Amino acid sequence: MDLIKLKIIGVSYTQAQTGAYALILSEDEGNRRLPIVIGGFEAEAITVGLENDIVPPRPSTHDLFISLLDRFEITIKQVIIHKLVDGVFFSSLICERDNIEEIIDARTSDAIALAIRFDAPVFTYENIMKKASYSDDNNVNEPQAEDKNWIKNFIEEQEPKEDVLKNLTATSSKDLNAMLAKLVKSESYEAAAKIRDELSRRK
């Protein structure tokens, strides 16, 4: 399948759930946009990378990783968002050292943050664009995503409700384990840690 080159538009606060943001990517030649839900820490890392005039007093995790890559002469050639399963995007870093390519699995938010700092291109496939993108050009195409409220609905499905997290003691262990598995899959680790602590307390 042919790769579709993407450009990074920016980060938008979704307002659907506290602490959730949407990374907006756009196809390089076209009007479709691809929203990817990310957390606050990831949003900050991407925003700092995009804003050249923002220089943290100490290196961030992503900046440290880039320094390590530079020191060992490893180059990030490109990022490929290659899979979308249950609202979760999967990406790969294509790296090169001494003319040898290596493919490294990465969270999409981390891959994008690194691609920005390495000025590496980002790509995806048409099947992912058809499934999860939308268009701003109402005269040409309707939104491509199956649901126009994709961002809001995805967050509501993946993130636990606030009252559930506040009332973990009244939730059965079976339900907590199911919720924990779902949170880990969607990489919502902060909420997952709260549930894990409650399950550990019950042992």
C-alpha cells in the first residue's frame, strides 16, 4: 500500500474529558485531517517541539532521547502510523545507523514528538485515513470518520468516568480488572494506576 505523507497541524484541547487533547495531523496533499487523542504530558512534549522559541531549562525525556540518538549516530528516517485498533493508533520509528535500518515500535504520541525534533516525515496508510479522518472542505467531502464526533466519543469510551474513579471501593473486582485492561490498552496509565492500587489493597 502507498504511504500518505502527513503534516502536523497542532494540538487541540478536546473539552470532552479533563486532561485529554487531540493531536491533529493533515495529509500533505489533500484536505483530510487525522485526530489522535493524547494525554497532557504528550501534548506538552509535542507543543514544545513545535514551538522553536520554547526552550526548557532542562532536557525533556524526548530531548534526552534525541541527544542519545545523536551521540550514537542514529537517525530517525521516518514515522509510520501503521495500524488502528479500537481507537488506538500504532506507530513505528524507522531508524538508521551505518546504513542499516531498524524498525522500533512506539506510541504514536512519542513517535510524533521525536519526529518533530528530528525533522522526520510522518506517514500513514489510506485505510487508516478512511477509517478515522475528517475533512474541513464541506463542498468536496463529508467527514471520513464513521462518526463526526470521533474525538469526543473515543475519549468517553476509553476514559473512566470521574464518579467511577472516585467510587472504586464500591466496584467489583471483576469490573475493576476489565476497566484496568481497557485503560492499559488505551495507554491511560494514570487512571490505570488508581485501579491497580485498589486491586492490590484488596489482596
